[in-house]
Amino acid sequence: MAQLEQATGNTADTRRPSRREAWERATGGPMVALAILFLGVYAWFVLDTAASPQLDAWLGRIDVAIWAVFVADFLIRLGLSTRRWEFLRTHPMELLIVLIPPFRPLRLVRAAVLVLGTLNRHTLTHRARLSVFVGSSSVLVLFLCSLAFFDAEYGAEGTKVLNFGDALWWSAVSVTTVGYGDVYPVTTEGRLISLVLMTFGIGLISFAIGTTTSWVIDQLKTVEENADRTDREIGVLVEEVRSLRAEVAALHATDNPGTPNVIGAEGR
């Protein structure tokens, strides 16, 4: 009995969330809100081309404050982990959030890592949630690359980007490998952003297409399995009906020896 109680207690302990998991559950919502806030701050910083130096300074302070909060959250979770090296190895994106300083040239990288890391932190390996994560990541990469491309190209000599809509159009035709050529980078920063979009954007979209295709194939397999199971059940029912008719015919022949086998004749 004592061994049974001990085993039950061990099972309960294993199911009880650790201190790090409890912290992550408690801070999950605020971390997502901060990631979205940072994305809004970054978009405001890029799109408001007529912003005053005072506004830029305030946006920079908010950027640093959000980065400091994520650094503190990462260090707390690391301290609460029992296997710290494994935690560092399995959380590379969040480690990048801590290591990348809040400098303007790295805002694109920090925005992508921060938001994607937050999404990955709250996404399971289930296919439905994985599809949501991949789809959100694809849209996010397109949006962030459009912002960074607009920031690099707007106002440059010979630029083809006159507004943010042109940057969005460039992202769409680039990631789908259409490449009309009506909008193209004229700066070094713009070309580097193009490489980032072509490398990560095409991979994400290809993965999304592959996931969708796999889901459709699984649905077709499910339909085929249901049809086969229905056919087997119908076959069993037909055999049972035939057996019942044979039994009824036998009983009728036993009760009325001189009567023709009407049921058998009808069956024939």
C-alpha cells in the first residue's frame, strides 16, 4: 500500500507544472502583448517619415524598455530551469532576443525574432497549431520585410518606392518568385533585405504549402477509410440477412413438411 501511495504521489508530482512552466503560463499573455506592442512601435518608427526627433527618441526608449523586459523574462526562466544548458539549446530564438541589442540597423531582426519567438513559445507541435504558426510567420516576414524595405529605399536616389504600398507589392512579387521588376532595390540595405526575404520567405511559404497538402491527403485517406469501413459493415449486414432468411426457410420447412419452400423459391 505504501509503495502504491508513493507511486501515485510520484505520478502527481510529474504532472505538476514546474516553476518555469508556471512562470511561462502566468507571463504568456503580457509577453505576447509586448511583442505586438514592439511591432507597432517599429512600424510607427518606419512609416512616420515626418516624425520629430522627440518622437523618435520616445520610440527608441520604448524599444529599449521592451527589450529589457524580454531580457529579464529570459533570465528568470533560465534561473527557474533545472537543466539550464538544455534550456539554452532548445530556445535559440529567445536567446537571440537577449543577444541582439536594440540598434536601428537590427530592428528588423529583433522584431522578427521577438514576435516569432513569442509565437513559438505558445505553439504546440499539433498540426493545426503548427499551421497557424507557419501562416502567421509567413505574414509577419512579409510585413517586416516590407517595413524594412520601405525604411531603406524611401527617399533614396533613383528609388522606385514612393509609399508603403509599393514596398508591400515588392514583398508579394518577390516571395512568390514572380518578379515583375517594376519595384526593385537601389540601396545596399534594400538588397540585403531582399536576400532575407528570398531566403526565409520562400521557405516559410513552401512549408505552409507542404503542410496544407499533407492535411488534404490525410483528409482524403480518412474519407477512403470511412468508405471501406462502411462497405465492410454493409457486407456483414448482407450476410446476416442471408443467414436469417435461411434460418426462417428451415423453420418453415420443419413446421410444414408438405408445403413448398416459398421463401427459398422467392430467394431464388
